[in-house]
Amino acid sequence: MKILEAKITGAFIAIRLLSMGFPIALLLAGCDQASNLNAPREFFSKNKIGSSVDYAVIKWGHQDDHVATVHGFMDDMKSCLIFADVLNKDACNETGGKDCLNPFSCQPLNN
């Protein structure tokens, strides 16, 4: 009986270690330095989600600083502006309300 308990316990530990290691391996696989930062922009330039133009929330006007993609709303531009406004208010609060520069804006991703 003790041998059976030891085998079950050993199997449980192995399964537990695998279940903890698998998500970590997936996380590390997503950290490839050669990842394509333009992938969202390339995808949305060829694919429109819903009936309105999809938008990117970007920071400081640099398309490489793509913070979020807004798509699937009835009016993606309006939704993007709401999202950017919330981020700008948070950025302003971080400076104590001084020198609020509104770093976040919206850019269309497709037509």
C-alpha cells in the first residue's frame, strides 16, 4: 500500500510541476526579441473588424508605441477617443495636474 501511495504522490508532484512550468514556458516563448511589433498594424491594414474603421491608441504620435487596438464597437473612433482621454487623465494625475501633455491619441488602422 505504501508503494502505491508513493507512486501516486510522485505522479501528483510531477503533474503539479508540469502544470506550473507550462505557463512559464509559454510566457517566455512570447518574449522573443525578434517579435514583429508591426503585426497588429499589418493585420488591421488588411482586415477591418465590424463596420467602422479600427483605431490604434498610440503614445506621443509614434506608431511604434502602439498601446491598444480599438475595434468591434459601433463607433471605433469615438470609443478610441474615450479610451485615450482616460489614459491622458491618468497621465496628468501622475504629474499632479501640472504640465498635462496628453501623450495618448488615436490613429486609424484601416479604411
